[in-house]
Amino acid sequence: MKFAEIHIATAAKTDSAFQASLLLSLRKIKWVGARLIFIGCTAFGVITGVGLYLMAPFFSYWFFGDLRFWKYAGMGPKLIGYAYTMAYRYLKGEFSPQVSLTAPPMSKPDLRLVQINSAWKNGDSCADCGKCCTKIDCPLHEKTNGHCMGYDAFYWRYFNCGRYPTNQKEIDWYACPKWIMKP
Ligand code: SF4
Ligand code: SF4
């Protein structure tokens, strides 16, 4: 069994490679569907404008993990600008490798690939660094306290943030002081 299948087989408490493979395929379909719905709705929303209002609870849930969209109403213009900028950067290939539609959502990087730099003194925490969020001028980055307003929400887990970093190029691009690649 491959790593992903072993992981799923363990979670589902099955020894059957076939069942694990089937479960993984079903999950991949779910992940692809969730991403396509998000991308489609975001494109519809930012192109039409009115779509953002019609789907406000969904956007609130996707970005902030909270259906109470009225709490984030003031962030609409910033998020629209951010969506256009990110779409342009994705198309330019600035984020490479791009997150595959079939990739599992993640809330931490793949620790088979990366480790915390021994020179980093804050353990798991990013402390008050915020270099990566500042570099892309992310509107979810609270400048006053450095917190991420979308931490562990759908967008965070299904796209780049929850799985960062995945390679040396990313670490260099953000000048991240915390992560290094495993030898
Ligand atoms: S650049 Fe690295 S240390 Fe700084 S906030 Fe981002 S992940 Fe954390
Ligand atoms: S971690 Fe949060 S604030 Fe930073 S780039 Fe990702 S979504 Fe934006």
C-alpha cells in the first residue's frame, strides 16, 4: 500500500488494500469536488459582484470557518482584490508546485519532508514572524497581532497555507526562518 492508502486504512481500521484504495478514491472525489465548487463560486462571485452577496455565508465559511458573514462584510473589497491577485499569481506559476485538486486538505506540513530549524526558538509557533503572510499581502493577516483570521478554515486547509512548506523554493521565496527541508 502507498503512504496515503496506509494512512486511510489505519483511520478506517481495515487491512484490505482494496477497501483502502476505494476509500482514498472516494475522498479524492470529495476533495476535487470541494475545490472545484470553491473555485467556481469564487470566479462567479468576483466576476459578477452580485454572486458575492448571494453566496456570502459560503464565502464566510470558506475563508473564516464561520457562517456569520455579516461579521466580515467590511472585508469584501480586500478579498476581491486578493482573489484577482492570487488568480494571476497562480497562472504565472508563482506557487509551485500548485496544490493538486486531489491533494488532501492539510493542517500542518508533511513532516516526512520538512522539519523545524534548530535555530528557531519558538517551537511549533510562528511567534510574531508573519513574513509569508506579509509577502503576499494577505487580507486575512491581522497586522496588529499577526494572527491569521482564516486559520484552519477551508481555504487554509485546502490550498497553500495549511501544507506550507512543501519545498526549498517556497522556504527561500518567503525567507522563512522556521522550516528547513529534511536531509
Ligand atoms: S515565514 Fe515561516 S516562520 Fe514566518 S510566519 Fe511564515 S511559516 Fe511562520
Ligand atoms: S496563513 Fe492566514 S494570513 Fe497567512 S497567508 Fe495564509 S490565510 Fe493569509
